[in-house]
Amino acid sequence: MRIDRRGFAKSLSVAAGVMAAGRWTTVATLPVAAQTAALKDLVPKGWLIGVALNQRQSDGTDTVAVELVTRQFNSITPENLLKFESVQRQPGAFTFEPQDRYVAFGADRGMAVIGHTLVWHSQTPAWVWAGAGGGPADRATLLERMQTHIATVVGRYKGRIRGWDVVNEALNDDGTLRDSPWRRGIGDDYIAKAFEFARQADPGAELYYNDFNLATRPAKRAGAIRIIRDLQQRGLRIDAVGEQGHWRLESPTTTEIDQTITELRATGLKVMITELDVNLLPAVERLAAGQAPSPASNPFVNGLPDDVQQALARRYADAFGVFLRHRDDITRVTFWGVSDGDSWLNRGRVNHPLLWDRQRQPKPAFDEVTRVLAGKTTSSR
Ligand code: XIL
């Protein structure tokens, strides 16, 4: 007999809420014990299945998410905490308290703890690239700042952070190197330098190159492969390449995903899907502060219509089908957020990109992913 999951959930969630928060809660949550399937038990041997945590989660205050993450995942990535601006907002003033809690969260649960990210053009304070006279800093100064940052952060978590996204998003869509302030100040070898410094700081840590649109833009993929080959020719350590996996329902196609994994893997590196989510909203200009989205740009305010819910489930099933075909090429799949309400893709609208909904209930997409993983099949229904 099949127990009605939601009814069962409601009856137990009140008790769970009392225990967790010491007071009655109005949010009905599915008790984790009732979620019979756990992604981490179903993925192929050797795979990590991960999720990005926000600070309320790594601090432990979002207890429902903590329980869910503990049950389902064996790897974590910090959504923002280990970015340059979070760690060293002012020159030489490092903050590590919430970062230490993040690392302890993973260590306590035997999870593979990922570091994200060391060298990026975004979420990095302007002082990093500024010279004394008001203009940009020179190469020597930038290399010194880069090395100090990497040595301090990677060094602190030596042996405890499994691997680092050393350089993030260095490419334009056409495969040329992005005009990042790091590159402007140091030159094209800023990427090699970052990997050199990271290896010095923790020779045991895995080192990754991470970027987006590698599946939709063959030229960008070719650029990533050039970066990888350059690092290899220099004799530097690089272990894996991350395709972020910020995808849509129709794009990239499964053929493109398949081709991408094949081509990236041909470098000898393992492939990771590092920031998986499926954006269901129409692409629009970013909203100005305080500007309300138009109804047409925000169609799922009251939830997902069943056809879209099912399309999302099929999309995830198909993607995991491709991943399974490449089970020996892939070492990790990480979702960019726990539940829909946590996702960065909301940004003033209501998106539904993940496997758990705003009430932290598993969606049909979760059921489909577990079905595909359990059957180790490679296609959707
Ligand atoms: C995003 C976070 O999810 C947001 O909370 C933050 O405001 C901006 O950054 N590529 C990356 C991630 O490598 O670090 C980004 O994370 C999403 C895109």
C-alpha cells in the first residue's frame, strides 16, 4: 500500500517542528525519515552528489534544510562564503568564523567539502585590483595579492577542503579570455599563476577550472580545453573541469550535454556538473531595484502548472540519463541550492529550478532523478 506522502508528512511535521524549533510551526515539512530515497545512496560508486549551502544552512539555523542536506547529499559547496569578498573584504582583514562553520558542517557529516572560488572577476572587492595612485595595480602587486589570498584561504583549510574552483568564469562565449581585471593587470598567465599558488598552498587538494555555457557554446568549450591544455603543458595540477550547469528546459540539448562531457573528458580530466539548476522563467532584462516584474515575465507566482512540473521532471531525468552514460567520466554533480525558495534564480520573481519546492517537499523532478539513478537507466519514460 502506498501511504499518501503529503498527508503522512503533515501529521509528523508538527512534531518535527516542535522538536526542531521548540515551538509550533506553520510550515508543513516532510520528515526526512519519510523520504525513503536518498540521492547519495543511489549515485554510482565514486560519484559525489552535492549541493550549494547558503549561510543559514551552513550555520545550522535553517534546520529543515540541514536535515534534508544531511540525508540526501555527500558533498557541499558554499554558495557565497568562500568568495573573495566574503573572506577578505578589506586588505589583510580575513574573516573565517562562518567559513569554519561551513567546513565543520561537512566534516561532521563525512562530506566532501568544496571550496568556491579563489580567482574570479565577480564578488571580489575593488581594492584588490586598485593601484596606489588611483589607477589599476601593476602585475607584481596583483600577483602578490593573489598569492596572499590563496595561501591564506587554501592554507587554512589544508587537508579539509577536498578541492577548489581555482579560477571561475575566465572565458567569453566566443572562447577568448574574458577581460577580467585579473587578466588586465597580470596578463593571460594569471590563470596559471592561480593554479600554481593553489597547489603550493595545499598540494593535496584537487584543483578545478569552472565555467558556464560550455555546453551551449562550442567555441567557449574549445576555450576551456585550451586553458586546460595550457595548464597541463606547464606541468601544473588540474584535476577536473566544472560545467556549472545553469540550464533551461530546452537548452542545452542532451546531445550537447553528452558531447560536452565527451570533449572535456578527452583532456584527461574528470568532469563535474558544479552548479546545476533549471531556469523556468523567460529571459528578461534584469529588474531595476524596486521595479516589479511584469506578469508575463513571472508566470509561476502561484506554483508550477502540472505540464511544466512534468517537463522539469523529464528534463532532470534526461540530464541524469546522460550523466549515467558518462558515469566513469563524471565525479560530482552539485545542485545550486537546496530548495526552490533558496535559489539565486528567483531575483525578484518566482522560479522553481530545483528538486525540492518552497515547502521543502520533493518535487516530481526528485522522484524522476531517483528513479533514473535507481534503475541506472539512461533514458526517461
Ligand atoms: C551566485 C549566488 O548563488 C548568489 O547568491 C550571489 O548573489 C551571486 O552568485 N556562477 C557562480 C556562482 O560561480 O558563484 C554564482 O552564485 C552563480 C553563477
